[in-house]
Amino acid sequence: MTDLILINPGNRKQAYGSLAESLAGVEPPLMMALLAAYLREKGFSVSIIDAEAEGLDADQTADIIARHAPRAVGIGAIGANPSASSTPKMTAIRPLLNRIKGRNLPCKTVLFGIHSSALPERTLREEAVDFVVRGEVFYPVEQLLRMLLSGEDAATINGLCLLRNDCFVDNGRADVVEDLDSLPLPAWDLLPMAKYRAHNWHCLDDVSRRSPYGVIYTSLGCPFHCDYCNIHEMYGGHPGIRFRSPGRVLEDIDRLYQEYKICHLKIMDELFVINENRVMEICDLLIERDYGLNIWAYARVDTVTGKVLKKLKQAGVNWLAFGIEAGADAVRQGVSKGRFDGDRIRDAVAKAHGAGINVLGNFMFGLPDDDMDTMGETLALARELECEYANFYTTMAYPGSALYEDAVTRGLPLPRTWGGFAQLSPEAMPLPTKHLTAAEVLRFRDDAFASYFSAPSYLAMIEKKFGPQAVVHIRRMLSLKLRRDILSGGG
């Protein structure tokens, strides 16, 4: 009997709408592979079903679980991007839990990730699940499996929550693994590695070649506390960051390259470019290997320098994602997003471009202080910066974020379904601002997306940098229209 089957539920279609089939990336579930490796090292038998990569629905996934008859099933509302992998994943998790319960399978179910960490009691009462982990998953799931094997009561496991006689048993947040080097390398052998693909923008120079694709981490957590972010729910509930040693990071990359022929690589860290000396050491190790990788990572405009940008490019980092968020300083600072101004943003992007690094600009419409004018400033800044790609998000009050707590306290309208928290889904319903409705924010975002990517100056820049096929790809992307219920009277 298998001790544990881990499930990465499939919600790509719900999260990305019409963009799911060909444009969205398909990312390996790193945290699930890491948990599997950790538990195998402790002596447990573990397997993984990546329903998202395999295209499995809830019934097909439940069929596989039934055939293997595990002691426990672990389901993750977790991934490499909180906006796509926390609350929106509940649209796939709920039907799967219902199928497991409906078939009377004799396994215990445990749910982990950002959503369940933020709303443990609500999750236990609304979903057909036995246990919920609050925070980092390694220690609670290990102890749960030991107790299931011994027949002991799991009600005292730190970080594990449950209902007992309809009363909520809250065992607090899980302890985190302080020494990340003590964790084994992820269990990539349990995943369909050939089925993962990079995001379309990551491969604009050849969008037909987006695989093999891999993901690594060099740190966990984030030292900052932006009001719209919920990532801290996974890591103790407060700002903080833990690092792997550069040597251990390169062991991970070596294995992905040598065993799985990875050519495109994402560094999953919330903020990779934060400690210059450490980044330089990792880059030097990559330069020594000369793997020819196409890498992307996250950075902040107030943590990059010309020296580190040059080194990043030499190491194969061809894309940096900057969280610029808003054009107006007051709007950005209203959600605790840095103390940098527009000049600092322009300088960082110019330096990245000067080093030969492409920029993925992340922008948000509908932050609490936004009105039509300030959202216009954000769009104007995006155009001025000439980012090779731009993510235009609407502001969602994700459970676990300060914005969510404020919305609940003030009685602001929130999505009626978990799918309403998915940026590109038909049910998408942003948080209203002090001045604008959710529908006004969403309409502005969709119009901004179309105008940015159809601008002749943008397309000319793309053709010059990546060739005519990249322009064809961008135009095909624009031809895929999203359904928006609140803009068409359907919601």
C-alpha cells in the first residue's frame, strides 16, 4: 500500500481561460516534488499525480487514487505564483475531494497551500477534507503519516487543523525548515517532466520550443509585506526569508540539465536578486558550467545594480520580472510596495536593458487608491518602459492578504466563487477601489492589455528583438478573447 499520493489538481483552463491550451506555461509543481523527496527520505512510499500536466479531470484522478488505495491523499493549493495557485486552485480541488468522498475511499485527505493556510476552519467546514495544514507542509504531513501508521491521534500535530465533534481544532502554524540545505533535491522522477513548458514570453525568440522546462528555488519566503500578497501564509505568517547555499542550488540545476535536458529554467524565489554577493556566487557557478540555459527570475527595482545585472546576463538570465505595480507613487505606497519612485523604476529597467536582459513588467490595476487617471498613469509607464512583456493584473483580495482582511472588515464585495479570484477566468471579479467598481477595473485592464500589445511601436520593438514570428505569435494571442461575466451581464 502506498503511504501517500500527492495531487497537483488541474485548473489551468479555469485560471487561464482561452489562453490555457497554447499560451500559458505548464510548470512542474516544485513544492510537491520537494515534499515527496522529503517524505521518501523519511521512509514513506510516495507518488505524485500531476493532474494539471496530464490533463486529468476529477473523475480520472479519483480512478487512479482508487486503484492505488493509499493511506492518505495530499492535495496542494500551491504553486509558483500565488495569483494562479492559491485560491483559484480550489475550483479543481473541491470536485476532486467530493469524488474521493463519494467513492468512500478508505484514505485520509489532507489539504495544504496558501488558501487553506489562510482559511483553515472555513476550508474544513466547506470542503470534504479530513485535515488542513497551516503553513509549511513538511513536518505536519510527516507526523500525520506516522500517526496513521501507528493508529495514534493526529489532533495534536503542530500545524495540522481538523474538526472534532464539529469543533475546530487549531494547532497553530507549522514550524518551518530552518536549514533549507537539509532538504533533499526534488523528486523530479515522480513527475512527467517532458510535459512541462515555459511561458510564451519566456521563449519569444522561438515560441515553438518551450520545453524541456524546469523550476528551482534558491530561497523560501519574502522579507517584504505588500498588502496584496498572501505568500506569508505559507511561511510562518510573517515576513522572512531563508536561503539555500549556492552549491546546493547548483546541484539542483546540474541534475535538471544532465538528467532532464532542461533548457528553460525559472527561479521560483519571491525575490531572487536581493543579496548581491550570493547572487554573484550563483552566477559564477552557472558561468563555469556554460549550460546555455534560458533563465528568468524575480527582482525588485530597488535591489538591482549594474554590476549584478551584467553578471546575471553572463549566467544565462535573459529575463527579469519586476513588480512595478503602479505608475503613481502614492498608489504603490498605499499598499506598502516599496519606497522607490518613478525615476528609480526607469533607471532599473534601463540598466536591465543595457545589460541585454529582457524585462517582464508586472502591473496592477485597481489598487485601493486607483482611479481612472492613476490607472492611466500605470499604462503610460508600461508603454514608456518598453518592457518586452507585461503582465496586467487586476487587484484581487486573495485570502491571506491584508487586502482580504480589510475587505472582510469593511464588507467590500468579494467574488462569489473561488474561480472569481482567477485573473483570466469568466468569473473574475477584482476588488473595487475607493473610486471604481470591479467592472470598471476589469474593463480597463482588458482594454489596456489589448492596446499595449497591439501598439505599432511595441510590435516593431518585438520584431527587431525576436523576429517576425514573435509578432505573429503576439497577434494570435490578441485574437483570443476572454469571457468576462461582469462585463457582459453574466455575473
